[in-house]
Amino acid sequence: MTTLRAYCESQREQTREKARIARRAIERGQEFIARYQAGERDFCGENLERSDLHGADLNSVNLCGANLSKADLRGADLRGADLIGAVLHRADLCGANLSKADLRGADLYVASLRGADLRGADLRGANMPWASLHEADLRGADLRGANMEEAVIGAAKGANLSDIQEAQVDRSDPMEESDEPDYY
């Protein structure tokens, strides 16, 4: 009985810790947006892991080297953003506007960019294994040296795959069953 009680208490503590982490991520996102709206634009190296930034207007923001792992950036406006070397592991960028964004050397491992606008984006040397770009607009995007191993391109528009490194690109429809890992 003592072992069961200890196990239950351990599970409760883990649940409380997850709730604290989630609350802090929401607060971090709200603080970040407030600072941006107050006119701050340089957030180089900022930790925004798991932040809820969906639909945020972040036009021309500097997030070079920032940690945006598991961040919710669905529908965010990141036009002209500096995301050089940013870490976007498992970030949700579905429908985000990243036109003319600088993503050189960004780490987009298992990121979801479905339906994202990447027109004219600079993705040179970006690390994008297992990323989903289904229905993304890649017209004019620079993908030279990008690692798109096992990336799902699907119905992406304007994808020029000739300069991609280690291209084991999956052009199939992601709605079909795949071995792609879960995003969260």
C-alpha cells in the first residue's frame, strides 16, 4: 500500500510540475508579445520554448538564436523576421507568414510548416529533417544546403529542390499514413 501511495503522490507531483511549466510558457508568450507591442524588436537568444504566440504580429522581429522549441506560432506574422540559427524543434508554424524571413541555419527539426508562406525566405543551411511543408508556398525561397531529410513536401508550391542537401524528401500526401513522428 505504501508503494502505491508513493506512486500516486509521484504522479500528482508530475502533473503539478507539467501545469507549472504550461503556465510559465503562457506567461512567457504574453510577456514577449507585450514587449514587442511596446516597440522592442531585438529578442536575440530569447527562450520562448512552448510559448503560445499563435496569430501574433511579429513583423521584422529579431529572434536570431532564440529557442522556440514547441512554440505555437500558427498563423503568426513573421514577415522579414530574423530567425538565423533559431531553434524551432517541433514548433507549429502552420499558416504562418514567413515571407522574406531569414532562417539561415535555423533548426526546424519536426517543425510543422503546413500552409506556411515562405515566399522569398532564406533557408540556406537550415536543418529541417522530418519537417512538414505540405501546401507551403516556397516560391523564391532559397533552400541551398538545407537538410530536408525525410521532410514532407506534399503539395508545396514552387519548391526548388535542386540545391537541397541530403534530400530524402517525401513528396506524398501527409494525410496518408506515414512513419513521421508526432509533433507533440
